[in-house]
Amino acid sequence: MQTFAINTLGCKVNQYEAQQIIKFLTGCNLLYVQDFKKADIIIIHTCCVTHIASAKSRQLIRKAQKQNPNAKIFVSSCLVNADPAELKNLDEKLLMTGNLEELFSKLKQELSLSEFKHNSLNDNMLEKFHGQTRAFLKIQDGCDGFCSYCIIPKTRPNITCKPIEKVIQEAQNLVNAGHKEIVLTGIFLGAYGQETVKRKNWPNNENPILAELLEKVTQVSGLKRIRLSSLEPADVTDRLLDVMKNNPNIMPHLHLSLQSGSEKILKKMNRQYTIKDFVNSIEKINLQLDRPAITTDIIVGFPGETVQDFAQSLSVAKLAGFSKIHIFPFSKRPGTAAAKLQDQIDKKTITERTSKLRELEKQLAEKFRKQFIGEIAEVLIENEGKKTGRCERYYEISVVSDKPLIKGEIVKCKINDAAVTASI
């Protein structure tokens, strides 16, 4: 029996696609192994959202070549669609595929896979998400927004959406496999059901289809928890909040990407919202949901960011009361407009500002968690050895229990004084 290994870098969409690859190859009677040295076929599912991610992808490719020079190595996903110069100095024998359709086609061709069970990629719905308690479910792909710092519109330009009935069927499959929580994800989730991510081209500049889908997903039998991956302020419509408020299996947690608290920097980034839009969205969320967790992304040191611009990012973060901030020190991503901008910020300044934001993030996270001391939380166990998992509002809790806990189970516990532990 032939064997295969896969290593995946990057976002939830990439992680989901890796599961599709595993399903495809195991369905063709190949054995999944985790060790490159034991694999006849190696797949590196790459990321190139930053130059660091590109470098890590290339390092992983070289590692696979070194550990198993006799294996057939397939390189797939975003890095293949970026600048060809980023793949220079790599072995010409590598099999490059820019998307899953190309990968599956080349796998069939190279490996003479006669037992191909799926007529198209759309038929390759997941039945289980291996290795994780929370299952990711990709419902949207592609972006044509061209934020100035982002390479994704060049690597995933084709905008597609999974039909609602297939989303429901796949969600039911995942629940039947034992997953209690599903995260709906996409490259630009808020554009689900649209042909472009540019809101000015949407009817009434608003998308009602995501809320419609979400409401139907809540009805999936046995689904205990639903989350949405990253959204933008305009995606949080009144209808979406109504659906969230009226369905207890949707977790009180939203990830809204801020990127910068400066109006000037947002314009240079080519974002589709203003600071006023962002703050209004936060206010709406807090009015409709009970103490929701709002997480975000902030880029530090974008070209032209002044002391005042950075101070505005700190100010908006305090006002929003984020429960978690994903902090990204800016670095030039070749192929993006931002890489060519004047007024690049020096590394020392970026490091100093990043440290300040990390300190604020720590304070805000602690303040958010302390609201819930003494209350009952439901924790989805993700590490049974350490007895840790995530509660409804997505922060990690260490469960104090004399009894063994089972990965994937949801346990009720009382949050202790430190707000990072809870007792059954």
C-alpha cells in the first residue's frame, strides 16, 4: 500500500483543504502517515500571506526533499500562485499545483489512481476533521479586495461559495463524526453568496445571505457550538446579530479585523470601512449580545504610521475592549502595493510599538476574563492531558478536576478567581 504525508501552513481555509486532501487520498486506498521518511508521496500545502510564511513553506519543502529524496513531492496552494521567483532554487522535480482541482488531477495522473471516488471537488465534503475537536468548514473562497498589504487576491482570485444545502450536509457529517463545535470559515467570509468582496457592488451594500446560512446551520441536529471566522464591521448586520442572539448554539464571539485605529492608515491599507464604522459595529454587538468576546487583528508599523496613528490604534483597542488581539508587526510582502510605499518604519520602532500593544492586549484580556469569575462556563476539552479547553467566549480555561476528562467533551465548571481556571 502506498503511503502519503501532508504538512500544512497557514489559515483555517488551508487547514480545511488539507483535510480534503487526506480524505481524497485515503479514499484512493493510500495510507496516511505523519513522517516524511515513511511516505511515498509528500504534499506541502503552502502559505505565503507574509514573506515569513513563504520562507517557512520553502524550508518545509527542502526538509521533505532532504528527509525523503525518493518521495514524489507535491507543492500546493498559495505559494505556487505567487511570484515564480519565490520558487527559484527549488528542485525541478517538484510537482506544482496552484489549487485543489489541479492537485487532485495531477495526483490521479502521476499515481495512476483508478479508484477516484469524487467527480468534482464539490463532492469531496468532509466526514471528519482529523486531529481537532473544533472542525473548520470552508464555505467561501477567494478575494478581489486588494488590501494594499495582502497577496491573497493574487493567489486566490477566484471567488466561490459552497451551496447552502452542501454546507448543511457537511455540518451534519461533522457532527455525526463527534464534533461538537464547527467554525464556518472562508478567505472573505462576509462575502458568502456574493460574486465579489467589494461591498459597493452588492445590492444595498449589504449581504443578507450569510445570516440566512447561519440560521440554517443552527438547526443541524446535535450541533452544540457554532463560530464564525474573521468578519469586517459591515458584515455584522442587524439580521446577523438577531440570528446570533436568538440561537444559543452560536457562541458570543466575533472576530472583527481592525488592522489600524488610524483613518489615514486604513485608507492606505485600502480597507472598506472607517473607524466610525468599526466603533459603531462594536456598539451594536455589545447592545445585542451578552458580554461578547470580540477579537481582532492589528498591524503594527504599516508604512507611514506615525506616533499619533499608533496611539489611535491603542485608543480604539481600549474602547473596543478586545478579549484577544492578534498582533502582526508589518513586514514587506513582495508583490503587494504596501511593499512599495514610502515612509517604511524601522524595525526598532516596530518592535517597541509591538511591545506596547502586547502589554495592552494582556491587560484587556485579563479585564475581559475577570467579568466571569464565579460564573458557570462550558468548556470544550481540547487537551485531555493538561485538562484545558475553550469556553463559549473562546478564551482558554484550565479545568480543575479529579476525574479524567475526555477530548471533545463539553464540561460545565465554575470559573475561579484567576479567571483562567475553573472547577467542576
